[in-house]
Amino acid sequence: MINVHLNGDIVRCPDMKEIQIRLAADRLKHRICIYNIHEDQCPVWQNSLQIWQNVKKNNDCGKCMLSGSDLCPGHRDRIDKGNREKTFKIDNTVYRKMASTAHYLVKESVNKVLFITLTFPKFKKKVSNHEINNYFSKYVENLRTNYNCGGYIAVREFGKKNTRVHFHLLLSIPFVPFPVLNAAWCSCIKDICYTSKNAVTSDPKTRFIHNPARAMRYVCKYFAKTKGQVNDSRLVFISNNIIQRHKQIKGENCNDLLKGYKGIYINQTSDYSTLFRITDPASFDKFCTGFLYPLFELSIKKSDYLYSFPRAGP
């Protein structure tokens, strides 16, 4: 099984669907339920045999009538684990998801894609990470509703020097003057922060992202600064309309798939999967045009309906 991601990563791994089917058949054969509890070791299951003697027999393996109910010990254990405090981090899977969506956002956007940073001016009071995320969600909802934002990717980060929280945000949006974006952000966080003219910042050299490859390589460099860190609230925010699932290819050989391309990077990511990546720019462009874009049904040419920011001054 080969998983092809829109950012160009090719991951060779086992066919997990077939493995799950095989495991389910094995559980059924050995009288083990979906919660991996053997029938002879589950008092609730044994009790059900006595209550419903005419309905459930010993040969009804793996089909407990109480599965998923409050009486089921496996179900109760899963609920207890779900109620535990959750943690969030950017691992390899999340990073590939960000890279793929960034690639798609830049490639298919009918507007130029902005790369900005949302900062928090001086706080009026202490707020939690969950509250900060809620204010960010309100802001992007405002951009979507009132400014026709076509998609976004964002990562929450803390500065290394002063640990100040901020968001790196990549978004597709029609022309909106920066003072308007700044005023909208300050209005959103006015309950917790003082107003600032520079709450929304952007480097003029990287303000617009034109190239999909640059988006996933340069922009994701900022997104991956928190890679490996664990937090009690969400770190990554992606609009649902730009999420791109990987494509699965069966029976293909990676060597045949990448034949003729230069700069092949290979990394054994785990005992079960291997990552292949094209690092040569010319080969990667050829790979995108000839294989990657048609596979994901993407357009080859960039949209002609791109706005441009007017130059300052007369």
C-alpha cells in the first residue's frame, strides 16, 4: 500500500484496512469482542448467555448484545478514557496534513494567499489557552462571513524570548486593507487585550505566498516550530473545505513510481512505513505536473483572478 500526500510525500505502509478485517475475523474466531475482552472472562457477557438463552448462544462469538451499552465493561472503560484530560501536539501525521492543505490552498485559491501573524497586545486579565483559541475561532469566523475568506491554516505558538502567544495564519481572502484586518482582530480580543495598531503583522517579503511548493516548505517551517510539544488545547486550526486526504494506491512499487526523478529522499519512519520525498526542485515540479496534480484532480494553471495590493504613496 502506498499513501500519496498532496505535499509530495509518498509513504509506503501496510494495508491497514485489510489488517483490520483480518483482526476482526480473528477476534470472531477466538470469541473476543470488539473491546478485546474474551467471552469467558467477561461476567456481563456470561450473564447475557443465561438471560437470553434462546437468543444468544455460545457460538454467537463477538456479537454481544450488550456491546456499547452502559453495562459493558469495555464500553465503560472507553468512556472513562475519553473523559480524561486530552493533550494535543504536532506529530508527523499532523504535519503532513498541514503541508497538504497549505499546498492545496495556494494551488487552488482564486485570491492571493496571505501569510500573517496575529499577536496579542498587553493583556487586561489572565486567560487560558482554551479562551485564546475561542477568540481566534471568532476572528476567522468573522473573516469567513464578512470578508469571504476561502480557507485558512493556523498554528498557535509561544515566543521563545518572552513566551508571548501568537498565531501564524495562512489564508485565502479577497483584498482587505491591513488596517481593516487589524481593527477586526483588535475588536475580537477587546475584552482581554488593549488595542494596538500592530496587532496583525506580516513580513513584506513573505506576505504573499504564490508557489504551492514554497507554501508547504517555507510556511510549514513556521508551523512546525511547535512540533513535538504537548499542550492541553488545540495547536492547529484548518478550515474543513481545504482538508485533503491522501490517495491510496495498491500494488505499486515506489521505485517504479519515482523512476526518472532526481533527489529522492528515503526515511524509515517506523517499523511499518517508509517515507519517500523528491528534494530536487526541477524534478519535484515535473512530478507535480505529471503525476501529483492529475491524481488529486487539481488545475494546472494558476487562476487569473488574483488581486494585488496597491503601492503606498502617490
